[in-house]
Amino acid sequence: MAITMGDASGVGPEIVLRWAAGGASTDGVVVYGDAAILRHGAELLGVEVPPSLAIVDLGLLQAAHHRPGQLDGPSGAAARAYVERATLDALAGRVAGVVTMPMNKEATQLSDPGFVGHTELIAALCGAERVTMMLTNGPLAVTHVSTHCSLREAIERVRVERVLDVIRLTHAALARFLDRPRIAVCGLNPHAGEHGLFGSEDAEHIAPAIAAAVAEGIDASGPHPVDRHVGLHIRMRRKALGISQEKLAEALGLTFQQVQKYERGANRVSASKLWEIARALQTNVAYFYEGLEEETPTVSRGFMGANVQEFLLTPEGLELAATFPRVRRPGLRRKVLDLVRAMAEMETEDRAEPAGLA
């Protein structure tokens, strides 16, 4: 396995050196970089690197070039060369794979103005026209529709063709390890556009791409308005425990208005705050995401899903949802349903009546 040293002025050499000096097995590992920089880095850190650590020394930099924390053009150019050499060796079968340490894009662009990032460089070396970045951690993998570009350009890249291509690439990669990968596609706008209230990209580009993927047999769903989903589960759990918004806010060190915003999905909950909420509500973080992967591939879960969620976000909705199951007799249940349906029809008729002339 190849490890590229990264930019000599960055954290890459230190990460490699501390890993090697920490007693980890270096069998089957080779570092692509500059031996002079690694030797100088070991002196600065006061660590001893085992002689068994194999190094492909490109001989591009000397100890005098090692200036940690400073932007350096030669270091940027060398970092690019490490990745290129390791990638070519991987393509030739000399190494099984490549692990890359960080590069400084600004430093590398001093010698290669067209450089964007590892992903694009390796893709070009491999002759791969269709590519996306994938991040993995345990059972979760994340792929990107756009990388290494401005926010404005990232939004412009959200098009049916690109979203569908990323779904296909993700499915193909995961299918090598999983029998049936499940792909959840996130929305672009707040609440996945909220039926066009906050942008049309989700409905016009993301949802059609998901539908096309599903038609091809890919288990894809979304776009997912995660913040509303999480907020709904916070409210349901709080109600189930009989805790008021004020009490939950006090336990979290927040105002009750902030808790209200969380429950409505108006404000996104940070990872650390969700952890605190889970502890306060005596559950685990995974609870707040339950059912998310079961949503259908339409914007905001479609008409029925959106209405059910909207209903459960009201105090009356939660109370009815908790009380109705206690009505056991089918006849009574039908009468309640008929009553609600009749009231809903009256509301519809009232809205449809034309306004009188003044």
C-alpha cells in the first residue's frame, strides 16, 4: 500500500512519521515522498522512525526546503509528483492502492494552475471521465455531486444528468461489497425546497434523477428534508416522555423558542446538540433518523408524506395520534373518520366560495 507524504509544509509528513514511530506495523507499506524531509521532520518531532519503513525517495526536496506552516511552491509541486508517481505505480500493479496525505492547493497551483484536487488529478491519470469523491466511515458512505468549487458553481452543477451519474457511480462502487446498497439522496435547498417554496432544484433536477435511478433498479430515495424529519422525532419523543419545551430547553441550556425551531425544522440541529438532545430524551441519536431511508423518491416524501408530517408537527396532531388507537371499536373509528372527512370537505367548500362584491 502506497502512502503519499503530502505537502512538506503541511501536516502530512508529521502524520506519517508519528504513525510509523507509534509502533504500527509497516509491513507492506511504502511512503512516496522525500527522505530528506522525513529525516528532518523526525528530528523536529523528536521521534524515531523504524528502519523497516520503505520510502520511494523522489529526491525533489532537501532539508532546507522544509518550512512547516509556510506556503511553498516547490513543496506544492513535489506533493503533486508524489501522487502522480504512486498512482502510476498502482496502475502498473506495483502497489495495491494509494493513501494520500493533504496537499496545499494554493501551493500546487503555483506550478500547476489547473490543479483542483486529488480526485481530479487521480481521475485524469486513470483516464476516468466519470468520477466522484466518496468518503466512508463504518457502514456509511458519502459521495458528492460537486467538489472543489464555489458554492454558486456547486448549485449550478445540480442537474439531472450529474445527480443521476453520481447515483450510478455510488451504486456500482457499493455493489462490489453489498448485495443491495441503499442510497439516500440529500436535498439542496432548506427542507428539500418545501414544494418549491425555497427553490426548484430539488423538484426539477434531484427528484427526476432519483426516479430514473429507481427505474434502473437502484434502491435510491429522497431528496431528504432531514432537518424536518429530525425535528419531528424530537417533538414526538419529548411528548412521549411528557417533557415540556421549557424543561427540554433548560436541560440543553437553550431558550424554548430555539427548541420550537428545532422541532419545526426551521433551524438545523448540530451534531453535538443532537447528542445532548438524545441524552436529555433518554434515547440514542439513531432514533431521530428512524424511517428516513424508507421515504419515497419524491420531493419532501410526496403529498401524503408531507401532510402526515405537517399534521404530526401540531399539538392536536400528536394528541390525536396518541389518543385514536385507544378507540378499539371499528364502528366508532369509522364515525370519527367520517366526522373529520366531513369537516375537511366543509373547509374546502368555504375556501372555494367566491368573495362577495363590496
